[in-house]
Amino acid sequence: GQQLNQSPQSMFIQEGEDVSMNCTSSSIFNTWLWYKQDPGEGPVLLIALYKAGELTSNGRLTAQFGITRKDSFLNISASIPSDVGIYFCAGQGIDDKIIFGKGTRLHILP
Amino acid sequence: DADVTQTPRNRITKTGKRIMLECSQTKGHDRMYWYRQDPGLGLRLIYYSFDVKDINKGEISDGYSVSRQAQAKFSLSLESAIPNQTALYFCATSDFRTGTDTQYFGPGTRLTVL
């Protein structure tokens, strides 16, 4: 079946640094979604991408829908302590089913 | 008020007990989902429903059952809980009438089976 490979699994960065994470697949997707999960909470939608090549920003966050429709990346600029959490990508395939990556855990060092 | 609510938020139970987790939404969405989250495994789909009385198995449905008696409510049951069902459980909703399946999550239920 379809699978998403999300990397890296975890990141340790200094406050103020930029962050980049991505998801790739051998399958084509029609929608890419990026979520953030804070400890003890449910995932919250950050950015939704609906068209190949689309580049969308939400404050310091920027995500792109890869032109091949098989990948997506999320960038966070000038990280701050509240960016800590787990970031999930999700893709909606041509069968309309959504699958999730295993998450990237972001740690920020003071 | 939260759009997707889950009750209880935390539950500790014993092996063999029947447990029901409830999910309610005020978003008017047609689709609802139950996921399980374990450390390092991401979100795994248990069951999903596209409309009232519609039920579909997900990736890991064994040991679980669901009920969708109303559009706003989707309940998950563990008929006889076992320790490896200890996990975080999330309900999600989506409005496929928009043409996409963008999902919105509840706050989660932490279940511990002793």
C-alpha cells in the first residue's frame, strides 16, 4: 500500500535557527497536509496544499507541494521555543484515503 | 468551544473490561475517524465513517468496534480491553463535500489498560 517517509525522525536545533523537514513517497498524492502536535493534545492543521507546485505560508511556516506530487516539505524560519512538538505530514492519495507520516519531533535548545 | 470533543480525556481500566470512547463534533462534517497513536508509530487508522450508519475498517480494526448513530457522534468501543491497547486515541472529522479530506482532530483520550 501507499507509504509516506517523513524525515528526519527528530531534530535538535538552537533557538533562532531555521528548520526543514520533508515527506516523500513512491505514490502520487492530490493533497498534502502538515500538522503540529503539542504534548497531550491532538494534531492541529498548519498548512494544506492542494495543487502541485503550490507554495503556501502561515506566519513563519512555509510548505510546498512537490511538482512530482510525490513529496512535500515544511520549513520553519527563526525557530522559537513554542515550535517544539511533533510535526506530521499527511497525503491524500488518488484513492481519496489520507495516510500519515510517522512524525518529526522538534527539540529546541536554549 | 472546541469543534471536536472527546470524552473521557483519560481512562485507566483493567484487562477484560468493556470501554467506550466518545467523540462529538459541531463542525457539521460528514466524515469521522478514529486513530490510535503509539510512540514512534505515528497515527494508525482504526475505523472511519463517511455518513450515519456507514462504517469502514481501517488499518488496525481488530479488537475494536464503532457506532455512528448520528452525524455529530462517533463512538469507539473496546469489547474486552487488553494491555497492548494502551495508547492515545484521537477522533478526527472532515468535510468531503469541500472536495478534500482535510482532517481536524480532537484533543485525544489517553487510555491505560492494566
